[in-house]
Amino acid sequence: MLKNATRQVVCNSLALLLASAPAFAPAQQAMATPASTIGAPPANIVMTKEYVATVGRMAYLWGWPLINARHRRASFNKAPEPGRLGGVLPVAPTGYITMLTDYIAPEERFVTCPNQDVVYGFGFAAVDKDPVIIQVPDFGKRFWVYALYDARTDSFGGLGKQYGTKPGVYMVVGPNWKGTVPKGITKVIHAPTDLIGMAPRIFLDDTAEDRKAIQPVLDQIAIYPLSRYTGKLQTRDWSKVPSFPAPEGQGSGETRWVDPETFFDELPDVLREVPPLPGEQALYAQMKAVLDAAAKDPAIKDQLKQIAIDTDKSLVGPLFQFSNNGVPVGNGWTTAPNGGRFGYDYVTRTGIARSNMYVNRPEETRYFYLDVDSKGTRLNGTNRYTVTYKTLPPVNGFWSLTVYNEHHLFEPNSINRYSLGTKNKNLKYNEDGSLTLYVQNESPGADKESNWIPAPKGDFSLYQRTYWPKQDVLDGKWTPPAAEKTH
């Protein structure tokens, strides 16, 4: 009900905004409308409280992921050089990344729903001002993907094992960059926006042998500004980067990246930094008109602040729950079939940004989310559950099942385990070839501990990853099994 109500609010708001945009003759509707012909409401037009509320609510939903990403970039820019925040989080100034050398630590609070299947790298860049060089080493048979994100959190680029990407030196340029491509560049990738995020993910088996084997290839991963390009490959021992103090006052959940009380003060900058998608000119015009009115009228400014506070609580807040996010696919699971490719789907974009930001595109990774057991009851650590795969998830890459606490983060446990899947070499299979995983707070017994994912004592969620999924996953013919309550 909440999901349908949310989508209805969005549809009604967008319909009103588009209806209030300038009308065009039927003969003109068949062709693209130049941005110069999109007129905003006239200056000093009377704006009722209801109209301001409608535009403001829609603007908050639309802009939430962009301002979220804006603050993450700003936090990274505080790093004087590539390093680790609090010793656990890869951070780097604009134009660079930092690579980890092992799974991300459970203490991480920068982003919800991290995984312990890959070695992460992360950073941000402004590729109109200074494009970035991306080094892709020879990963051999190892699965890898370099996710690139525009300012809207849509993914682009197509760099990864599933694309057949060859080792080489790649370059990402912004939409307005006019420079010269230097010699030695394998391919130029055009970013949709100047501001981008960069996140290599390299698969790692949960073994001491693979941790040792992966280090030389990690040292060859590098992303840095074009201005630092010499034509020669750069290497770095990522285990020796500096550590920077973590910010004080971090709570038990993800860092708070969007402050509703300052949202509408920042939105004008976002509208200037991120150009509209084709067809969004009217939406931009409505938002700019209300923001201009707020700059002149303190009453409208105060109203927008209250609208942001209310919308954050009533509309964006509930999207954190996976049950309100994406499309139901059976067994209690939901998924976002357009993950990383949101386009005009503002509800899903904001829902993903709120619950598990920076996802891969479906052909790179299809994610499934679960908050309830097979009876529709909220998953809780006072109970015990099993998840039984009659056949393993159909993937070309790898799969995993992860447990997250009520904040969609890792909950420390006695065996320091947060997921199971392809990376684990000691899973025990049933006589019929099926695989049962045990999800509960206490050990299921020594004979079953290899298949145990410890759960928090309170509410928790399950998260199914299918990296490089086969067509049955993409076509919706495969759904993860239900979580069955056993006690």
C-alpha cells in the first residue's frame, strides 16, 4: 500500500508539473522541443501554498539522490591524498581512487549494503575539468567490474569481465570536454555528466591463498587525472596508503548525507551542475521558478524547508525498507530491474539511494532484497531461518547471500562472517544436491556452522547478489528461495 501510494503521489505531482508547463501545438509534439522554447512561469507569478507544496515535494524526491552524492563527493575532497578514512574506508581527492586490499571492514558507515565478496575501490572525479585515466590490468579468470556513476547515480561505461574488456588504459571525459586524447589510450568513455563516481569491484575468494594472489593485480589498478598521465603504467602498493581520522559522532546507521533543512538552499547548485535529461526542461523550469520565488519571499522559503522535513519523513524515509523498494518477484523478495539505469524513474532512484546506493547495472549485477519470511513476517534474530537453494543461482560470475542489520550494515558477530556464496569453499551440500544456509543469531551446531550466516538479535534483511547473471535471472525466471522460519 505504501509503495502504491508513494508512486501515486509522484505521478500526480509530475502530471501537475507537466500540465503547468507551456503547451505546444499538436504538430510540434512529434519533434523534440528545443530547450530555449521551454518557458518558466513568469516572474512574480502568484504561487499558492498548494502549488509550492506540489513542486517542492516532487523536487525533494527528484533531488535527494543528487544532493546525497554531492555531499559524499565533498567528504572525499577533504582527503589530502588517496588513503583510508578511519583505516577502513577508501577515500581520495577529486580525480583519484583508493583501493582496499581485502573485504571492506564491518565498521564502514559511508554506504549501506556493502559486500564482502569483492575488493572495493572508490573515488569521485570532475571529468569536464580534468578527465581521468583508468588502468585495467590483466585479471585472468578473476571476475571484475569497474562501475562508473554519473551525478544522478546512473551507471555507464561498460568496463568489466562480462563486457569482454581488454587490459589497457582507458579514459573518461565529460560531455563538454574539448581536449586532445593522448597516445596510448585504449578507448575513450564519454560520461553523461561532469561529476562522476568510480568504483572498481574485484572478486576475492575467502581464502588466505587468494588474498595473497590478488595483491599484485590490485597494485596495478589505478584511476587518476589526465593531467598526471605520462604514457607509462602506474602502480601502487595499496596496503601502504595513509589512514585519516574518522569523523566524530558517527551513529549506528549510515552517515547522514541529506539534511532536509538545507536541501532547498543547495538545490539551485545541483540544477546548475547537472543538466536536464531530454524532456526534463519543464520540470527544471518549475523547480527553478519556485526556488526564485523562495529567494524573494521568506514565507515561501520557510514553507519549502518544512516541506523538505515532512517529505523526508513521510516519502523518502519509508523507501529505506526493501519491502517498499523495487518490484515484488515472489517469495517475499523485491528487485530493481532498472538498477543503475533509472532514467526518469525517480521513485526507484531515490529508493535505491536511500537503502543501498551505487548499484551496478542489471547485466553486471542483479540484486534481490528481503525483509520478510515465507509467511510475510518481518525477519528478526529471535527466530531461526533456513534458505534452501534447490539449484544454485544461475550466474556467469558469482553469487552471495548477505545479512544486514536494521541499518542495512554489518552487525559484528563471533565468527566475523556476514555472507556466504561462491567465495566459500567449504559449504556443505544436501544429499539431493541442494544447498541450505542457516540464518540465525546463535550457532546451528558445529556440523552446520560452515553454512551459517550469523543474524543480529533484532530486525534484519537478506540481500541476494547475482554477479554477471544468466538470462534466466534477467528475464525474471529465477527468484531466490524464501526464508523459512524453523523456530
